[in-house]
Amino acid sequence: MRKALRWLLALTVLIGTLSTAGAATAAEPEATGTTGITGITGTTATTDIKERLLSIPGMSLMEEKPYTGYRFFVLSYTQPVDHRHPSKGTFQQRITLLHKDVSRPTVFFTSGYNVSTTPRRSEPTQIVDGNQVSMEYRFFTPSRPDPADWTKLDIWQAASDQHRIFKALKSIYAKKWLSTGGSKGGMTATYYERFYPRDMDGVVAYVAPNDVVNKEDSAYDRFFATVGTKECRDRLNGVQREALVRREPLEKRYAAYAAENEYTFDTVGSLDKAYEATVLDYVWGFWQYSLLSDCASIPADAKNATDQEIWDSIDTIAGFSFYTDQGLSPYTPYYYQAGTQLGAPTIQFPHIEKKYIRYGYLPPRYFVPRSIPMKFQPFAMHDVDSWVRHNARQMLFVYGENDPWGAEPFRLGKGAKDSYVFTAPGLNHGANVAGLVPDQKALATARILDWAGVAPSAVQADPSAAKPLAKFDAKLDKRNGEREMTLRP
């Protein structure tokens, strides 16, 4: 797997938006103190939250982990493989619950990938000092039907997974609900809102790409022509070009590396294709996960750099292990969705002579086993984009100024109400509310508190006074130290 580029943010990504600010320091809460509340079975609820959870049909406990001030459950929930035809089979979907108190609001988080089984808190959860439900996206193992009917992996089916979980838990967590996620998780939160707009009381979507027209990607070319500084762009472009100029010696090194680690290349097709795909990810990967200040680590004179220096720079940022069969396999569900509904960017490389580029950016079809059929649906993203522009209610989109995925963002039209699109200056794919300029940070925090129904009177009177209700916790609010693959939101 990638050495430096794998942030399995819960996300697995990213958790790109797991907060850097705020965590509860309250004492361990009692079970919930919910005696007298009518539960989903129509009987009086017990005082133990675990018993209430396990009274939900289809819910089972995998593990409970202690965490001061909370109870943390890893759960399995029975879902239909096809929500349109629930009788045609089920699968077990992992979810986690960071339980604080049923009197607090609840945040529904998804990375859009695997779910983390370590207690973590997203930024909105910190801000509102609430509970957090986290869902593993369907078809990411172990939440994969067996046998896997890949036609049932689409954004509506996944939104319907969230809808059923919400309905199952709402009778226990009766206060306000917000949905959130970073990157593909931000996309997931947006799609959920589009298909089930009455479920959530607010949406906070971080760094969510919006590829409305899959074949039109000039926005990315414009981004790479101006991002950062010319000096930094020249350094990165120089290393990327040099890696293709030195293709023969570096591919020999790659072959030895693959043999040593028993890597294979059946899915992408060849070591040569995998090598070029990794190199072409390099510049994108830098801006996705690094800051302008990190340019100092890039060789300044690529033509005179050693092969080892070129190899190390590409491997650190793009990761030569990723386009192997072993690296791609965990992300088959993502690439399937990219090739059927989400779309995938294609960019140009004006700094590299055409004779050095044999394949260009490969489409998602190259990263999914050929045994899985794929057919692109060009209207899926157009539908979501149009809905957001005209129907967004209480939605907040946060982007990073130097994040390539923000080149095609969600935008709001005249029909949107109480919704916002903010960009954090100088930040990358980990942009969050805390990184916004002060006025936007205060406004965003105030709106999140208000949507969750927990805005203090002082904030209602003056939004500039808004701040997270929970204090910082170094473990609970820690970003995952591993990066995700480069060209994946």
C-alpha cells in the first residue's frame, strides 16, 4: 500500500476532515438516563444505551471500546442488497457509534470508504458536542454482499443505506441530526441530502468534488497552471518530467521492487502502465496533501538529481505500490463508481513532451477487474448538481484553496437557502471550518450550532462569538497519519 499517501480517514481520508479542534472532557456519562422514553419496540426504554441499540431489528454488536466521556460501539446492521427489492437478499454493513447522550444532537459521518473502528470525532461533532454515527460505504469490505452484484453499487442505494440507519436510530437519538464527510464522504453527504432531503437538519460537506460533465476537465488544467508559486510548480513539473525521461532505469528499479514485494499488475495491465500512472499522479498528489511550504522538499534541479532522488520523491508523494493489484484491490468500489457515475478527471501535461507519455491519465476501467462490467451514466452528477443549485437547504461546502479536487466544486444558485460555499486559504484536501478566514469561520460555526439546535443565546445574538462547544482531545480529534492514494477523492 502507499507509503506516505494513504490517509484511511476512518477515511480510512481522509478522513481529510476529521477535526483539529475540539473534544469533550466531561466525565464518563451514565448509560443515557433515558428511563421513561418509549423505544422502537413500543415499550419503555431501558437505561442502558447498548440494550436500546440491540433492540433494533437487524442490529448486532461487534465490539464495544471504552473512551472517557463516551461509549463507542462497533455494530453490524442488516441492509437489503437492493432497496428497491428488499426481499432479494441482505448483507451486513458496519457502522460505529460514538455515544455521548441522547439529549445531544447527532452527526452522521461517512468517509465514503471503510469505517474506522477507532474512536474519532469529525469537526461538526466537536462543534455541537454531540453523538456520532459513522457508516461504512457499501461494497467496501467487509460490508460487501456475497455474491457481489455490482449493479447495486450506486449513489441512490448508498443514500438509502443511510436513510434506513437514520430511521432505525432516530427514535433513540431524537434531537437534531447533521450529516458530514470529507472528500468522497462529502460527496456522499451531498447525495444523501439530494435523495432524502427531509432526514437531516443540516449538511457539512468538506472538499467534495463535483464532476458534472465527465469529459470536460479544463478547470483542472487551469488550476495546475496557477496553483502555488511558479518556483514550486517548476520543481514539481521538473521531477515529474525527469521520471519519464529516465523511464528505462527507473522501471528496472520498479521491477525489482515489485518482485521483492510480490506485486503484480494484472488489473492495470502492465508494469509500464502502472509506472506511468504513478508518475502522472505526482503533481496532483503533492497539492492534494502538501502545503506550499513543503516545496522545499522537492528537488530543485531535477535534471541533475540522482535516480534515487527522483525515485524517492515520486514514491513519497505518489507511491509506487498503489497501481499494483494489491494496492488497487481495496479501492475497487471507488473506481467502479468513478467509472459508472462519479466521473474522473483527465488533465494535460504541457511541460512534458508527448513522446514521453504513452498512455496519459488512464480511465477508471483500468483500475477495476475486467470481470466486473461497467457502463457510465452521464446524467447522475448533472442531476445532483442541479438539485444542489436549486434546492440546497442548510448546506455548507468547505474547500481548500490549493486542493486540486476543488477545481470543480459544488455551487449554489438562487434557489439555495441558508447555504454556503467557503474556501480555506492556502489549505489542501484537509481543509476544514477551523482553517477558514475569521468571519467565515465564525459564520460557519454559528450556522452548524443553529442547525443542530444547540446555539447558545450569545451566538444567536452575535454569530461572531461562535466556537466549538467541545474542547480539544488529542486522541479523539487526531487526523489519521496515513494518506489515501493520490488520484482519489
